Amino acid sequence: MERTVTHEKPLDAAWSVAWIRGAAAAVAEHRDELTELDRAIGDGDHGINLDRGMHAAVAKLDSQDNVGGAPSPPASVFKATATSLLATVGGAAGPLLGTAFLRASRACDVDVLSSQDVATLLGEAAVGVQMRGRAEVGDKTLVDALAPLVTAFDATDGSLHDRAAAAVTAAEAGAESTKALQARLGRARPLGEKSVGVPDPGAVSLARIAAVVAAHA
Ligand code: ADP
Ligand code: MG
């Protein structure tokens, strides 16, 4: 069969694995920044937690690659990521992000994702986070970055790259907006007014991950 050469990468299992590797690299790069933010308004483990979880996810994907040979569809890549995060990340972020990836994995039962499938899986991930954590926009959590990310991706026409770039801009603005907010959920909540002035670690990690993943889109 002849191969079709296009400039757009197919959004297949290999792309999904690269997506997770990019996210892991972003977390590793920003680990100390995330830990510092969480030290200021939490318990100082967010960067360490996420780094451990993403390492475990990449290791799991590596071992599946070696065993399987044939690439598995994107859903199984996101599911393996979800189970790694759920198993290895303590604290609030593990179950929340684990649920996000699990829900995303259920929303993409195809070998090659379309840009619209990506919109759907992002939307499902956000629903998963909100169902599990019950946070609304304005509570100073990662939802303040994730909700605008999903809205911007949905609302933007054009290539995957354009949609992803708009989503990153929105996530970064959302993360920045948490600086002025007083926490209504999570470990920062008891700090009350003292939580104002520091951005939410989970919102910042989401924006950092999004930036790296979008650059790869
Ligand atoms: P922990 O707070 O248990 O130490 P982490 O430090 O890994 O867990 O993650 C903290 C981040 O989790 C917060 O910055 C916030 O973004 C997010 N978070 C906490 N509670 C919730 C919630 N109910 N819904 C959404 N996100 C939340
Ligand atoms: Mg913490």
C-alpha cells in the first residue's frame, strides 16, 4: 500500500505516547517551581508527586512498547497513564488527573484521533476532574486552567496546532488568574486571605504541561 505523506502528524498511539512523554518532560523541568508554589500555599509536594507519577506512566508505556510490538490505540495509552497516576501519585492531584486521563481514554475509541476527538477527550477530562473534585472556576484549583483550556480549544477553528496554541494561552491566563484568588478548596483553603498572591500549583502545572504538549501538536 502506498503511504500518504502529509505535514500533519497522525494522532495515533505513537503521537499519544509522545504526548505523555512531553507532559512528563514538562513536569520534570518545572518540578522545583511547582514544589515551591505548593510549599507557599500547600504542603510542598506537588512537583515531586507529579514527577513521580509521570515517570511511572512513561515507564509503563515503555514496557508496553517492548512487550506488544504492535501499537495500541490512543485510548490504551491514556488508560495506562491514568492507572499509573492513580497508583503512584498521592494527594489531591493524583486521583484528579488519573480520573481525567481515565475519562479521556473512554472518549477516544479509535486508532487515529481527529482534532474533534481531541476536543472531546479534553472536555471529558475536565468533566472527570469536576465530578471528582467538585471545584468550580474561581475556587483556585487546576480547574481554573483546565476549564478555559477546554473552552478555547473548542472555540478555535483551524489546525490542531492553532487550537492547541489558543488552549495554552487560555490555560496560562487561567493559571495566572489564580494568583489573585483566595482558595476555597484543597490544602490552601485554611490559609484564607494568606492564599492570595501565590498562583495555584495545580493550575500552573496544567499550563506548563499544556505548553509542552501543544508545541508538539
Ligand atoms: P495535595 O494538595 O494533596 O498535597 P498536590 O500538592 O499534588 O496534592 O496537588 C495540589 C493541587 O491539587 C492544588 O494546587 C489544586 O490545583 C488541586 N486540587 C486540590 N483539590 C482540588 C479539587 N477539589 N478540585 C480540583 N483540583 C484540586
Ligand atoms: Mg501538595
